[in-house]
Amino acid sequence: MEILQNMDNILKAGLEQIEATKTVEELQDVRRELTGKKSPLSEVSKSMGSLDAEARKQVGMKISEIKTTFETKLNEKEAALIASKSVLDEPLDLTLPGTKINGGALHPITQMCYDLNDAFASLGFEVYSEDDISSEKYAFDNLNFAADHPARQSMDTYWIEGTEDKAGTERLCLRPHLTGGSVRYLLKHGAPARFVYPGRVYRNETTDARHERAFFQYEALIVDKNISFSSGMVMIQTILEKVFGRKINVRMREGFFPFTEPGYEIDMECLVCGGKGCKVCNHNGWIEVMPGGVIHPNVLKSANLDPNKWTGFYINIGLDRLVMMRYGVDDVRLFHSGDLRFLNQFK
Ligand SMILES: [Zn+2]
């Protein structure tokens, strides 16, 4: 049939036209020519009236087949033209300087926290975390703080508005230390246990070169049947050596914390001044980095553990101060300033 032959020619010519197109704008014209009202295909359908029923059916099918083919090819060509329209339209100048890739980095306190996690994990400790909001029960009652202990006052601790005149688990606060988490962990997992629980703590105090209202602590607790003072000491030395990569001078003084008996203040030689004295170490060459001590029997009882059977050793690392020591920075506030001129040095 002549008309069908004619249509094959329309198809062939159309496809060649699409293929030869160079721009998206040109392609829009081609689309109009091939599928619009004045296209060769529309001319064919207008002439269909003179055909018999069978031929009309055949031609109709062929028309719609060709239309579909044109649509598909037009869309493919359009996608290809858009994809090829790249920066390479401009001549490529290989002498231009490259674009600097700006990578982020961990905050030095986060980095220190991760390093400690690794060091403790190698000693078999689990990493545990809990919420920043605690209660009087977990922050004080469980930890053997006396009912009139000054830390319970609002001049030291941030109490949550609306709960101030309640007590126990009903009286909420921003955790003033991490130690509350130790009883929570022990109640859940029992003993023996060895775990660390890093996090941010909050104190209502005046800020200076060594103090911030919110700062990071890193606490570790080991509970077992025969934990001695010397196992605590070994733990401290191992950790400091892993963090600083060399032997660090430490000393222990008697310290008093409600949740320990006995308690210790663990000092390390000030690495900012090398022990000569500076404003970080309060001009005495040593810096208090870790209170610690043997867990108090009353705390074990709060955790439903028998003090005649179990004992344990806490250490509480002042993360900010340890970072100050690592980098020899003498003002803790810089680490919380969000000042990239300062922070970029640690990338
Ligand atoms: Zn110093």
C-alpha cells in the first residue's frame, strides 16, 4: 500500500531530523514539526477518509506507533542534550587553581572522648550514656549526699522550673555530675561491671579560665569482688599513658566525695607549664584532673548490691582539662567559644 510506504518514509526522515538536532531550542522546533497539527502525520490522518475500513484500521495503528516512537526519541534526545550541556562549553583552563575541599573535623573534646573510649574499651569497659536531665534521687540521694549538702542548693545546681519544691525522682535538675549514671547502670546490669559514661554536666557557677557552667566529664567505674586501691591506680596510669603517649607524673591526695570512701584527688603534672606554674595550674605545677576513689557502701546499697560482697573504684576525668593539657591551651572557655579561628587549629 502506497500510504504505508509513505509513512515509513515519514518515520525515517523524522528520526534523522531528531538525530541531527544540536540544541534543546532546535529540538523544540523539530518536536513541533513532527507532532504538531501541520506535521506529515496529521496530513496522513486527514486523508484517511478515502480508505476502506480495513485499511483505515491499519493506517491508524501505524500512525500511533510512529507517534510513540517520535515521543520516545524526542525525550531521549532532549535528556542527552541537557546532559551534554556542561561546563565544558567553556574552554577548559588547566592552569586555574583547584577548588579547596573544606572538610570538617571533630571538636578536640569529642576527639579526646573517643580516644578515651578506645583506651577503656581495650581494658574491657562498656560505653554507657544517659540523659542530661537527672533527678535529686539519682544526682544526690543515691550517692550518699547529706540532706543538707550545699551542692543540692540552687546556687550550685540548676533545678528545673516547676519541680523545685518536689523531692526524689520528682525533683529534676541538669545533671551536676555524671555519677548518678553509675547507680542507674548497676541497677540495670548488676555486678560485676566495668563501664564508662562520658557526657556534659552543668554547674551554676561563675566562669573563669578553669571553670565553665557546662563542661564535659568522663567517668569510669569498675565494680567487682576484689577491687583494690592499686587496681584503680593502674587504671589511671594506663589511661593517661594511652592518651598522652608517654608516662605522665601523677600524685594522689586525700579527697572527700560523698560517694567514695576513701576518696582521692588525682593530680597530674601540669603539661602547659611543665610543672613550673601557670594560670591553668594555679601556679603550683599540678592540675587536678581526676577525683576518684573507692565506691561508698551506701552507693552500693542504692544499687541493690551487698557492700560486704562487692567493691569498686571510680575515676572522674575532667575532659576539658585533659584536652587543655593535651594541647597546652590555658583557657577552657576557648573550647566552648565556637570560634573557628581557634578550633581550626585542631583539624
Ligand atoms: Zn601550669
